[in-house]
Amino acid sequence: MNVRPTSPRSARSARITTGAIAALAALGLLSLTACSSETDGKNLEGKLKVVASFYPLEFLAKEIGGDHVSVSALTKPGVEPHDLELTPKQTASLDEAGAVVYLKGLQPGVDKAIKQSSAKHVVDAASLTELEEHGDEVDGHQHGSEDKHAAEGEHEGHEHKHEGGDPHIWLDPVKYAEVAKGVAKALAEADPDHKADFEKNADALAHKLDGLHKKFETGLKNRASDTFISTHAAFGYLAERYGLTEEAVNGLDPESEPSAARMKELHEVAEKHHVSTIFFETLADPKTAKTLASDLKLKTDVLDPLEGITDKSKGDDYFEVMESNLAALRKALGTK
């Protein structure tokens, strides 16, 4: 049998084909490696991917994780967190995360998505400290059921239920430090190689929070009044920590409309306790606060619940905004 010699062109084609296959195989291997890196809870730089539900937990994750983490927040700046609805991309990010940090009971949409996700390392900040009930008292007494139902009726479809207690734990520096310790433990479970760094960073943050706590303790002494009025009952823990009384226009729901009975009560509270200021927040409509202040001939000011940092925030991070809150409270309460 005669064998035809291989032509130079055929040999070259064979080499090209072989090279192309090898290249494609290499690309396929790289692709698989990349996919593996993106689905094992770390990014291509080897940093633990952490998803935080909103700003206070995003801040903790960044402070504690340092250079070892890549943190993304589900709640973007300027978005009111209570009614957040997740996009499909955000929902998918939960499955890809190495750790998820959220606060159960604050954002129903986030709670539902996390329950349905396959995330392995999930920490609920509400489980890291003791929750308490706030937001339903008037001048030291519980709201009457008639007033409660009236308020709900005026804002049907926007009721927020916080099962287990008031979720605004980050506004108490002492409780926030407790949460920080728990977040450090969760990150260490997801990334054991950097446990020592996470613990060190959490200790440093707790020390700073203790300093902030002492500033509030000292700064709120020798005050003329113990009572302040806010549009959103977010400051129950802070008030309790420093011996103050918060009277909220809207309860735990920043978007609800107060009943006529509640507005009458607030008039009485303002007069009885010599309230000088009605506080509103950066992410909610200040109309109700300004109307009440106008009726009572009082001033208005911002008391930021720190659910997000925006251009309107009086500070660039948690500590700066909290110190701004302290200054606003000192002025409103007539501290010396």
C-alpha cells in the first residue's frame, strides 16, 4: 500500500489544530478555576465575600474584616431599608457569599431571601445581643389599643412588625460592640486562616465604641430635660442607655401616619417636658415633624438613625454621625 507523504500545509494545519485544542483546554481549565474561586465564598483575589443587609452591618464587616474581606451591601445609600426589595442579582449574591450578615426582623424582603438561600455562614445580628421592646410608649405608658388601631388604619399596607423586639441595636454603642464580637466570630468560622486578625480588629472597634459610649455618658449629663421627640422610634436603646425618654411620632415605622390622638398626646408631652426640638431623619419625609414643630412653635433638627450614609448625612461614617447625634441631643436637651 502506498502512503502519501504529508504535505507541509497539512502538517501545519495539524499543528494549528492541536495548538487550538490545547489553548481551548487551557481556557476551559482557567474558566473552571475562576468559577471555583467565585463560588467558594472568595473572590479572585482570595478575599472573603461578605454580604451585609444594610449600612450598620456593612460598617462592622469592613471594620472587622479589614483587608481580608470584600463587602457588599444589599441596601444602597439613600434607600430606606425597611421596605427593601431585592433584585435577582442581589438574591444570587447571597448564594455566592462566604458570609452573610443581616438583622432579622428589620427587612422582611431580606429575611425571606436569606431563608431561601444556600449561604453556609449566616449571622443574625439580633441574636448577638438581647433585644428589648421599644416604640409603643407615650409618656411612660403603653399606647391604648384604640390609638394603635387608628394609626394602623391611617397607614394600611405599610405596617412593620418587629417580632422579638426593637431591632435598632446599633444606636447603642454598648450593644453595637456586643454585635461586633459576634460578627468577628462568624467571619472567623467562614475564614479560619484570618481569625486572629478578625478578633484583633473587633477588639479595636469595641474600644472605640466604648470611647463613644463614654462621650454620650459625659455629654448628656446636667441636662434641662430628659425627653425628646423624634419622627421614628429608632432611639429606644440609646434613650434607655443614657436615661432619656424618646417620644416618637410614628413608632417603629418611619413612614406611617400618626393618629389625631397621638398628635394630641405629643402636644401635651412637649409642653409638660419643655421639649424644644422635633427631630426628623435623613431618609424619611420630614413633613410631619415640621408640621408638628410649626404647631408647637418648636425647632427642628436631624437625629440620624444611621440606616444609611448619604450626601445629606452629618458625617462620613458611623462614628462621625453618632457624634453629630450627640451634639444635636445636647442642644435639644439643654445640657450645660
